Amino acid sequence: MKPQDMQLAFLTTPSTVVWYRIAPLLYFLYVVPSFVMGHRIIVNCVFLLSTGFTFLALLSGVTRSLCSYAGLKPTSFCEAMLSSREFIAQLSGLSSELGQCAAQFQAYSTLAPPLLTNLSNIYVETQNVAFLVHSSNISSRLVIGPFLTENERDILDLSRSLLQLRHLVEGGSNQIRDLEGYVIRSSTMVVKWLGPDTAFCKIASLVIALPSCSRNPSASVVLSDVVSAFNRFSRTVASHSDATLAILSRFDSRLLHLGNLVNKEAGTRRQTYEVTLSSIWSTFGGNRAQLASISLDLDILQRAHSYVLAVTRFNFETFQAVEHVRLHAQDGEGPISSAEEVHNTIEALRGSRVMRLEL
């Protein structure tokens, strides 16, 4: 609707027509006594002030009537109010999403300590198995040994990465909660655009659960800050998660090869053990030292096999946890797109001619 049409629609409403008919009578009743009392200037000032307040109240009442009665074509002011209410609802939804992300990230930070404890145990076991492998007679010890040494280095890198990710997530959950409060506070700027309308302020308080309506920095600026801050945090978490997942992927490929080596070596040593045991029984004596050496090697391979299974299980659980965090960090694009839609709504609302009366 054009501004001229909007003004005409307002001027032709029944309430406005009645007011224009009553206003001259009120003015006459105020002015005539002023000549008699000699206080025309004071009375006129009082009249103008009261007329202004009455007009604002009438404007608010007429607007609510136009927005609520069926059969009347909505004005631009009504559309602005409806858009603003939708903006408040979307802000409430964004706040809820941020709260969920904070809770999920905090849940991961509580999962991190057991993973780190498990990882430290695996590191100690890696050193023990590596020492036994180096001192054994296993034919593939020159291959298994370096694998275990590489795993030691990666375990240290992974523990540092998990610690950093844990601190990042814990700090991020607090940051998200701050953003959530920031979003809630930004909704009160709608009151500034719509003027001191108590009914709309009450709606805002009900939707956002605010105790009162107050003025804050520009809501569009606040929302942009929220979007950029959440986006920046999400990128940091996703990037750090990718680095951690890269270490876990190296573990995966190495453990697969190490598991094959251990299984192959265990099978070969078991066959040798059976042949030697058969020879001992046949000769009632045999080489007891060789039997003890093979038995020790089999025990080492069994421990190495258990180590591979433990690290693989830990690797899988950690991979799932880190991937969960990474996906939630990437899901930050969901609230961000919603926030951009709200931002566009705000800019359109602020550019509306009808809103300039309240700014």
C-alpha cells in the first residue's frame, strides 16, 4: 500500500472521523474560557499536549482494531506489527536452538574425561607391549615395534587434541549461553520500533519470557553479532574436530595393518608351538628353553592382540564422539540461515515509512 493510500485509509476510519468532529468542539471549549481567564497560552499548550497524547492512544487503538477485526484490509502498520511478532517468535526459536547446542556440547565435555583416562591407559599399555615385542623372538618385531612407536606419538597428539577440544567445547557452551541471552535481549528492540505500546510489550514478554520491555542496541546489529559469533565458534569447533578425526583415521589404518601382523604372527607361532610340544612329548624331554620362548612370544602376541582391540574400540568411541561434535558445529548453519532471514525482516521493517513515526 502506498503511503498516501495508507494515510487515506487511516483518515477514513470511523474512529478518526469521530475524533476530527470532536476536536474542534474541544478546542472551542478550551479557547473561550482562556479569553475570560487570561491564560490562553497556557491553556492552548495544555490542549496541544493532551491532544497529542490522545492522538497517539487513538492511533494505537485504531491500529489494534484494524488488525483484529475481520473483513478489514490490513494496513502496512498491521503488517509491520505481524512481521515484528514473527521476528520475536523466530528469535525465541533461535534461542532454543542455541540452548540445545550448549547442552549437547556440554554433554560431550563430560564424556571427554573418561576418553582421556582410557587413552592414558592405552598409552601405558602401548609402551609395555612395545618393550616386550622388542625383547622377543617374534620374526615381525622389526615391523610391529615401529608401528607401536608411531602409535605412542599419535596417542600423545590425540590426548592433546582431545584436551583442547574439551576446553573449546566447555568454553563454547558458555559462549552459546551468552549468545542465547544476547538473542533474548535483542528482541526488546521491537518495542522501540512500535512505540510504547503496552499490549505489544506484553506479547513480547510472554513470547520471550521477559520481565519487562527495555531499550537495547539496534536489534539488527545485535543479531548480526550473534550470527557472526556463533558462526565463528562453529568453524573453530569443526576445524579442530577435523584435525582430531585425522589422527583417529591414521590410527584406523595403522591398527588394521597391525592387527593383521599380530594375527599372522600368532598363527605361525602357534603352529611352531604345537610342533615343538609334539616333539617334547615324543622324546619325553625336548628343548624346554625353546618351548618357554615360544610360550612367551605367544603371550606377547596375545597382549598385542588385546591392545589392538582396546585401541580399536577406543578409536571407534572417540571417533563417534568427535564426529558428533563436528556435525553439531556444522549444524550451526541452520540457526545462522534462520537468523539471516530474521535480519532481512528487520531491515525491511526498519525501512518502512510507517515505522518512522515511532523511531
